[in-house]
Amino acid sequence: MVVDEGSLVDIARQDLGARLWRPATPSRSASPANDANAIDHAWTPRRAAPAAPTPYPALRSTPRSIGLAMPRQDLARAPDAAPLPAEGTARRRLILIAGSLVIAGLVGAALFHVLRRDGFTLLEGVTLALTVLLSGWVGFGFMSASAGFVALLSGRRTATAVTQTQIRARTAVLLPTYNEDPGLILAAVQATAEEVSRLGLAECYDFFILSDTRDEDVARAEAAGLLRLRLRLAGGPNVYYRRRAANTDKKAGNIGDWVETHGGDYDFMLVLDADSLMSGDTIATLTRTMETDPRLGLLQTAPTVINAETPFARLQQFASRLYGPVFAHGQAWWSGSEGNYWGHNALIRVAAFAESAGLPHLTGPRPFGGHIMSHDFIEAALLRRRGWAVRTLADLPGSYEETPPTLLDTAARDRRWCQGNLQHARLLSAAGLHWVSRLHLACGIFAYLAPAVWLTLVVCGAIIWPAQRLSPGSLEYGEVTAIFVFSLALLAAPKAMALILAMSSPAMRRGFGGAGALTLGFLVECIASMLMTPVMMLMQAVAVAEVALGRDSGWTAQRREGVELSRRDAWRAHRVHVVLGLAGGLGAFLVSKYFLMWASPVFLSLTLSALLSLHTSRAGSNRLPGQRRLFRTPEDAEPPPVLARSLALRRAYVDDAAARRQIELLMRENVPTYEFRTGRTATQDAPVTARDEIVSRDELIDPSLGQRGAAVAQERPQVGHPPRRHVQVEHQAPAVLAFDGIGDWVEGLAEA
């Protein structure tokens, strides 16, 4: 089975344009093997040669190579950078930090008054210090959320509205992938590309699927699916595909490889994750905003969680949709031009990124040495260090992502994030970083240290509280109760603020299913979070201990779809938690009923962890007749067009399995390879003998056209070739070729 040669030429024209009909340049390799080797090692400063040859994929579809130098940054010496204009954020940051310190001071003073009655032991001092530290951390979150609440309530926007000017910049939309479901990636690319085409901006955006996939079956599915995608998007944005032979430096290396290979041909790059989506209007707004501010290096959106299926994921989706805007607007309020980067759903100025964000390797072994795992925070800090503004557009809709489907999947993701964030401790002292960038790094570190601090505080409390001899009605008893209630209020206040905002907006109320459904979801979420948070914090504390002991988390693909846990798997994952919950509750009861009351949420969470993990992993249990009533979000009520289209394409991908298999078989077969000789003119085209079965280009688009395509081919058993070119036909297995789209099937052996 072979592909119609005329189809190959058509697709080659689409891939390479006029380049197909021009003499091959002397710099282009005449050997497919050499060409593949050159591409594989295009980022030579950043990678070592593979120890053994790695099978190169049968598809590489890339445009011309115009790269940018991306030097590794010297963290011991600050570069020269022009200062950014003042924005008036100094006062905001003062309010944020002063408020956090006041909250920590009030809690510390009350606890000190309780503990000092009979002297002050070392263990009591440790308890006091940990309590003050955690209170300041909770107070910081409360102050930031309060700022976001006021900003939303007053209608204050995080960015100046941009006019609908013509977009002149060229933007690359990058989708790095690592052993992901190809249907997820291809559906996101097609849905987003169609959005761009709808706005008449197809010429301004190119899409790149940057594969680091190691699974050969997945890689073949990516290639086969891409061929169908490119033909479906004929006339729309260009879609390119590149798979690295070695995934050096993981995602950061993947993006860096693209910058050094193709970055010079683009003004901006929009970085998306495998599960990301973005509407065309949002992409255009980001681009126009970046165009109007030449000092802007990075624009981060606040993605909305979508497509949750399991009860756990729907709980996270509901919480993110309801509470997320308060926290996102708060961070944007005080961070200003010193914002952060979350690794995806962000637009970046390519030249700024190339000159600023080349990441060095850290000395020493993993987990604290080697490549920088959580690269996004560091890249934002380095951009700001070089004088580029980094901003968050918290009020820009149309940006979406997905969330892990189960509690255990979230714990696995947090394990990687924990290692990456703790690694940032070695970068806090990097020269030239803005102090707000250091604050972002410190917050990321403490986000994972906090559970370990909290666990230590629980143990200290279990030891010291029996000796306090508090009696109901005493001043000290009232102070301890006030500390407990005040801490809970600080944790609950941001959620209450978000509920008030949602209730005050008729559109938001309807999106969440009405006031009753919203209130019910809010109450259930509060209860569920109280039950789940302690066990998740314990798992994070264990992750911190593993990193401290030098255990590397590795890098595995994120599971996007839920797999229902069995009772055995749930028990195996949580049996230690259950035993700790039962033993801790019994011990607390024997020690002090007041301590049991204070720590009861912790022991209850641990005891019920296996049941919670089991029942929240079942995707079918959240469906009620007619609709999902609990944890409904505005995107459930009225799916945005890009989301609805993506879901339809994902369903269609499953139905297209037979067509993709046909394309994969085509790619495995020996295929004709053309060599276009320059300097000679043929009076007649050299015909190609008809094969037993020929698959037309149309059939690659729609498998239902298969019989018709074959019939058309039989009617014209000889296929002509481009005029005025002498054609030689050779047969080679495509697995040994690296070709630019199908275009290199035609041009791969071209020689001047």
C-alpha cells in the first residue's frame, strides 16, 4: 500500500511552499540519516549525545530553522538591566506584609501568654515559633485574598484594555508533550487553530507539537494523527511536529530546543500544556497586549479548570472556579510587574526569553542538583532580573486547563512539584533577582514545607498540652479557643469572600446552578476539604522527607483520565494513614479531650482516607439524571465554543482509530522517494507505474472516502509529476528517514 504520488506533491507544496521547487541549498544534508542527526543535536550546548542510537520517528514536520542563542545564565553575577517604571505597588506590598506580621504577632502573643504561666520550656518555645510561622503564612494568604476580593468587588481590572488593532507579530503556539494521549493534544490544537482562523488570524500563528514522547506506540499515534490534522486544517494555521531523540532537561529543554532552532522567526510564543485550551479572543488579546508594551516579557493567564469527571476532580474544579479568581486577582494586585509564571497558558516574548532564561544545571546529584525541575518560577525571575515585566492577567477569560482525576494522582504530581520547589532553595541567593521574585520562590518552597511544619506542630502539641491543665472558663482556655477559632476564620474567609462575589453576580449564580446549588456546593466543598486536606498535607510532608533523604521523583506522564481505584489499591495506598488516624485519635483521647477536640479533623481525615480516595475516584458517581447538579460550574452550564469543539474532537479521535491505523501502515511501508535534479529539463514527465492499491489524499482526511479514493486512482493508473523536473523513484523504509512533513518524503534525498 502506498500513497498517491500526486498527493505527496500536494502536501509537499503545503509544507515547503516554493522551497520544494528550488535547488536544495548546499547547507542541507543530502543524507536522511545525517539530516536527522543534525536536528537531533541542534541544541548541542544543552545536551550530551545519546549513549545509544535512538529510533527516530517517521515524521518530522518543521519550518525553516532560524534560531536564537540562549546562553546559560550566570547566577553569581547580575546582568545589566534597565529599571521598569514605578507602578505604585510598594504601598500594596507594605500592606500585605504588615498585615501578615500583625496576624502572626496577635496569635503569637496570645499563645505566649498561655504557655509562660509555669515557665517556658524549649519544646514550648518550638511550639510557639512554629505557630507564629504558620499563622504568618495563613495571614499572608488571607491578606492577598482580601486584596483580590476588594479588587473584584470594585471592578478594578488587572490590565488596561487594548484596542482591536491589527496584529502584526508572528506567534508560535507551543504544546510540549511527553507520553500523553495524542487525541488530547490533537483535539486541543485543532480546536484552538480553528478559533484563530475564525478571527482571520491564521497567518499570524503557527502551532508546534513538541514531542518528548519515549513510548514508540504513542509516537506513531502522534505522527499518524498529525497527518490527518494537517489536512483538516488546510488553509488554516500551519501545524508542525518535532520529536526529540533525547528529552534532555525535560520540558525546559524542550522549549529551549525550540527557541534555539526556530525562535528567531517569531516574536512571541504561547506555551500551553497537553491539557490546555485557549479561545481565539484570548489569544488575540494577549498578543495585542504584548505588542503595545515593548517592556513586557511574559503575560500569565489564570486558567479555569475544565473537563472534570471524577468526584475528586469535580470538587477541585468547583473550588478552583469559585475561589481561584479571588487569589489570582490578589496576587496580581501586589505583584505588578514582578509576577510569576506557572509554566503554561502564558504568552512570552521570544527574544526576551532567549536572552534571559537559559537555565544552568545545578552542581551535585539529584534531587537538589542537576537540571532545574520547576523551571517556570525561575524563568519568570530571570526575565524580571533582565528588566522585563512579568504580569498576570487574572481577569482575562478563555484560558483553560484540566486537573488530576484522583487524590493519588494529585499526590503524584505534588511529589514532582515538591522536589522542584525545594530545589529553589539553592536559587534564592542568585545575584540580581528582584526581592519580589525571591518572595515568589520562598512562597513556593514554604507551600511544601508548611505541611511538614504543621505535622511537627501537631506532635509538639500532643506533648505539651497535657501539662497545661486548662480549665473551661479560665482566661487561658478562652485564649486557646480564640486562637483556634481565629485560625479557622482566616482559612475560611477567602472562601466566604468568593461566595459573596458569586452571589452578587446574577450571571455567576446562574452558571453555578442557582443560589441553592451554589450554597450546597460551597458547604459540601468546605466539609470535603476539611476531610481531605489533612491526609494530603501528610502526603506532602512525606514527600518533603523523601526529598531531604535524597530520593529523586523522576519524571512520568501526568494521568489525565480517572481510573477507578479498587478496594485493594485504596487500602494499599492509605493503610498507614488509617492506622495513624486510629492510633492518633485514641492517643489524643487518652492525653486530653481538649487536644482531641483540636486535632479531631486530622485524625478523622486519616481514618477515612481510604474510603475518601476510593469513592471520589469513581467517574460515574457524579452523574445525576439530566445534569450534574453538584459542583456545577459556568463552563458546565454553557461550555465555551473552544471547549465544546475540543470535546467533540476527542470523541471523534476514538472513532478514527481505523483511519489512523491505515496511515500508520502507510508510514511503515516502503515508499517512493523523489530526487529533483537541478540543471536539467525533461521534455516529458516520467510516469510512475500504478500500484495494486493507492490511497488518495482525500482518504487521509475522511476514511469514508476510501473506496472512492481507490476508484479514482484506478481510473488514472499513471500519475504525473511536476513539470520541468526529472524524477527518479527509489524505495526506502520511512523509519530511517527524517522528513519535513511529507515534504521530505519528496525532498529528503535532494542534492544540489
